Amino acid sequence: MAATEWLLCVQPGFRVMNRRTFIRVGAVGAAGGLAGCGELFAQRSTARIPPVLDDRPDGVYRPTHIEGMEMIGTQTVGDRTVGLFYSFPHRFWTVSGETNLAEIQDAQTVHLMAAMWDRETDTVIPVLRQPLFSVSQDGDVIDEKRAWPMLSQNMGFHFGENIELDGDGTYTVEVEVPSVDIETVGAFDGRFQTTHTATFTFEYADSEREDISFEEFPDTAGERAAADPMAMMDMPLSFAPPREELPGSPVTVGSVGDAKFVATVADGTLIVSPRTPYNRYAIPGFPLSATVESGGFDDTLTDAIGPSLGAHYRAALDGEPERGDTVTVTVDGPNSLSRHEGYETAFLEGGSVSTTL
Amino acid sequence: MVERGISRRSFAKAAVAIGGASALAACLDRSDADPIPSGPDDLSTLPRRQHAWNESLPTDEHGNVRTPAHHLLLYQQYDETATTGSTPTDEERDTVEEAFRSLERAYEHSNDGLLFTVGYSRRYFDRYDDSLPGSVDLPRPEALASFEDPEPDEFDVVVHLASDRADALLEAEEALRGNRETVNDETMSAALADVLQVRERRTGFIGEGMPAERDDVDGVPDGAVPEDAPLYMGFKSGFRANQATEERVTIGEGPFEGGTTQHVSKIRLHLDQWYEQDSRSQRVSKMFCPAHAQQDRVEGVGANLGDASGASACPAHTTDARENGVVGHAQKNTAARENGSPIMLRRDFSSTDDDRAGLHFLALQHEIGDFVKTREAMNGSDANDASGSVGTRHNNGILQYMTVLRRGNYLLPPRDKRALPRPG
């Protein structure tokens, strides 16, 4: 039986016309040639992005630049509010065991970002569960991806992805708002159990995108510091609570991979709250375990979210620990969040830190 | 599409996806095509199990069976307008059986000729007063994960046709639809169209180079799929050691002894991220396991792995979930074995249906419960529970890159009961 018989209906290496291009040209008729202009603009605005620094610290650092963003709108669906934003396409880093720089692709037009928060407490819901972004024009889906759970210095936790638009026009973005499947505590307890879809329609113009702010830090890029959190009235940011606002008698356990770990015991539960240096964002996406000496606790911690604790990790203890007890927090592997510049070399190390309660 | 000026050659590449008389004509209109081998006069020489394909398929140097290149799923309804009480007559059974026999006489039972199976859904059997015997596990299709929302396929009948020859596949389809009186010089003594109404066709392909040739659809970046990859995701699958035997998936008792069950899901792929934002090493971690990536165990599309994915040499996936923050697809799959052996036989294939990169995941198993068990392992919820760095889909095998659109379950009766069977 000949292995290449299927070639009968296949012409190797032969491409007359891209099926996708064909459909789009068909849809816009004579205006098809304009699509190329959009790509030129995209290239122009990404051309000014400074190169990644050669010598980056193994920790949080001030990035080469920060881009502003434009709000597309907010929608409340069920018990959650979704804010949708766009900016220039971004380079960012994905982390799956190891880190990879996701370069901007030529055809990508915008970085699309969704923030999701509880409509009642106005606090961010920072989970790894990825929403599907589905972008359509005139009823045809033109780009569809599951957005990455990400951390950026100016926006904190959000879901983001670079998207390919077809130049100026009206677009519809459907943002999936998935049910939450990790432990929820406090006012979040038992909520966010239904999946919704938030639908946004917006007018996009390359010229408006070019008006978005673009700030470079030529003198301070690479310093052990961070760009400031943005102040956007309509959107809460994913801050961890200040240490003193945690219940019980909270202590700073130490830092691993430049993430700072705060721990406390309240109502028989060990609570560990990791946060970024400088900006104090809560950090989901860690594999954590802990020991508490006197109670003999030695186990993994469960990832959880709450309105005041944000993303944190917890475990029920058998007994109330004593004052002076040693608590050890161990980072078992790399944090899996995707990172915007300035965070990509942090939160990757494993290791343990201890202190006394 | 052809009317819009795409060349005949480009059109022929998509012939199976497009279907119909013009697609067939584009395939047949070639002087250099080899003749298609015909089937036997004595049909009793054919295997009793409809799913007994492996003996008729070529193998590679490692003993991995190579499934045919082109695939077609024809979904059909029986008497859709009828209310309850309408069940097939013996005359209709004869018509259906004659249509299949005509195809068997026309084409060799092989990848060079034509292979096919016919399956029946729970919906089909529910028109009878009698229930299916306990030896057949055929639930209605449903969502198999908390994070998916597929449309259940509720067609009565699905015919799965496969061949390396697109012309054979298209000709057989036209004949089943009643649009051709002869196939490969054999007279069609009946057509399915006299009894069944085609409601949907789904198509696909598998084989070295075919996905790269068909990367001009949404959901996969142009030029990104390796030239020698058999599937869109860029790696080999269906390793001999990771496939159940045909014997293992066969129903061993009762009136459908010699049959099997089939699950078919329609899956949309989102591979821009896979190829543009994951590194090669991250892809190997997610498809196989982190150790395969760290130790460079996979060359190219993975042909060097031989006859096994090698995932049994990976650490436990819950360990990797904690220590590497990512778990592999093949690694999770090792949990879905019984006494060390796989319980599912994959015959899946890539697809350009809807002009989107997709996958028709077709799997055979002794009972649908075996598929459900395997699917549960692939959901990776234990990896998600074990580690705060592995999400429902994020870093959880390849779940991020797939959306399950539809699921369907079917009984493939033994060949002698393949024509509109009664439940008992």
C-alpha cells in the first residue's frame, strides 16, 4: 500500500491564495487592500519599543517602558463586573516550567485586557481559570484565544492577550466569564459558580490607539523598583492587604524569588499571603506548602481567594499554634502567571523561608 | 469558493472538506491517478468486526498503525418527521445493507480502497420499546468536564469513511447519497438516501505534511506547523503502546458481541498561542511531560519515540504540577490505563471544517464509560488540586488550546447487524 497515495488530491508546496485572506477580502470587497495599512501602523508603534535589557536582576525591576490603556467599557454579568481595555500589542513572558518571551507578531494590532471583579465588594477575582476572548466583525469571528492570566506592574492581575484586528472598524468582543473553581472565602464564599459571557462592541481606530500614552524609563530601567500602579477610577486593582490588616497576629515570613510572604493563623487556619514588592499585588499561581512546628502541620496549601485577602493560600490546622512557634513557607516550583516586563525574572525560584509566630 | 477563482489545484487540496460532485470531479480529472483496488466478490471474507481495520492498514518501522489519510463522517437521521412508534422495516434494512455491500464489493478493505463503519446513537435505539442489553454501555452524550459546554450530537446514525484516496471517499459519499449509480465500476444496488437523510458532514485528514499543507485556516498560524507533522499540534500520536487493541475495545457478549462503542467529539483548536507564545520546550512539556522537555527526549514530531510516547517514564503528574508548575497531556493519559494497558483506541484526525483548525476526536472503546474514565484523567483536576500553579486549563496539558464543540456516542454493531439494528 503506497504511503503517498493521498497526494492525489494534494499539491505539496502549492499556495495560490490563503483561504483566510480570501474570505476577508471577499467580506470587504474592494477595500481589501486597506488591511495592509493597519499592519504598517502596528509595526510602526511596536518599532519604538526598547529592546529587552541585557542585564536584568533576578527579581522585580523597573521596565524599559510602560504603556497606557484605553477602556472599551465595563459590563456586569451575574455577580461579576468585567472591564475590557486595549493598548498597543505587548511583548510578555509565558511561564510553563520555564519562561518564554512571547514576541509581538506582525499582524497583532492590540493587547486586549480583561479585569474581573466582584460587583458587590468591588474587589478583583484573581484566578488562573482562563477566559476565552472571541473577537468578531460583521458576525465573523476573526480571532479567538484563551487569554493568559497575567501580572503587570501598572495593572496588577488581569487576563490579557495580543489580538489581530482588521484595521479601523466596529468590533465585537465576547469575554467568557468562567465559573470559579478554587476555594472562595469570606464574602466570596460559594459565589461565582456560573459561567457568563460579557459582550462589548467598540469602534477601533489605529489613530486612537496611537494616542495611548507610552512612557519610557531610559535612566531607571533595570533598577530594583517598579512602575507605579495606575489610578483608574472605574477599576479596582488586585492589591494584597497590608500586613497589619490580616486577621490574627500576622508576621512577615520572608521573601522567595522576590515575592514577599506574610502569614497568620486565624480561626485554626494558616493563611499565607504572597505579594509583589513595591506595589503589593497579591500573587496567585504559586505551588506552596508549609510547616507549623508545634501542631505538626506539614502539607501543601490550597489556593484561595477572598475579598479582603485577595489571592492567598491556606490550610486548616489541627490545633491553635503557640506563640513562638516556627512557621515555614516553601515555594515548591515556579509561579505560572504570564508576566509583563519587569516581573518575568521574579517569582520563579523555589525555596523556604521561616519565622516565629 | 471555486467560483471565486481559486485554482483547480488549490481546490483539489480541500476536495474532501468541500465535498459534492464538483469536488469529486476535481479529483477524478487526473490522468495519472492509479486505479483504486476493488473489493472481494465473496464478502464473507471481510472481518465480522466493523472496527477491525488494523490488519488492513500499513504500519511504520516501529509497528505503529498508520490510519488512512482522509476521513469523512456522515451524520444521518432515520425518518425524522415520524412520531413515536416508527421503527425501521426489514425492507429498509435490506436497502441499507445493500448500499454497504455495494461499497464493499467496489473497494478493497484497506487504506488504498475504503474502510468504513456505521454507528447508531442512543437516540436511534430509543424509538424501540425494548432497551439495549446490559452488555452495551451507550449513554446520551453529555459534557465531560465542568469547564466545557458541548452541544450533544443527537443524530441517529453516523457513517465513518476513511481512505488514502480522496476520490474513493468522495465517490462513496456521492453513492450513499444516491447521486451515483456506480462506484469504482461497481453498480450500487441501493443508496442510504432511500432510508436515511444526511444532516451533516464532517471531514478531516491525518498524515505527514497534510496539516502544514492546510494551515490557511483560522486557529493556526501560517507556516508554523512542522512540514512533517501528521496533526495540527505538530506531534505524532497513536503510538502502538498507547493504543488499546481492537480486541480490548470489542464487546464480548450479548447480541452485539463483536461490536464496539465510538465517541466522536468536534474540537476547535486555538494554536496561535501554541506556536507563537509557547517555546518548543514548553510545547513538549505540555504535550508529553516536563522531563521529556528537560532531557530533550523528543526530536521533531516525535518519530524517535518509536512505538510509545514514553510518558510512563515521566514522574507522576501531580508531582510535576508542584515542582514544575506544568503537566503533560500524555503524562495524564497514563493514569487512564487498566492493568497497565490502554483502554481506548484513537482514530482521530485534524480538520478544516468551518474554515477553522479543528480536530475530530474519534475513539473506540469497549464501553462509553471507558472513554469517560479517560476523559476524566485528561481533565487533570487532580493536577489542578495539587498545585496552585496548574489551572483548570492553564499549564494543564493542552486544554488551553481546545474548545469542545460537540460530543456524540454510538454503538458500532458487528457487521451482520450493522443495518438499522433492533436493540436486542
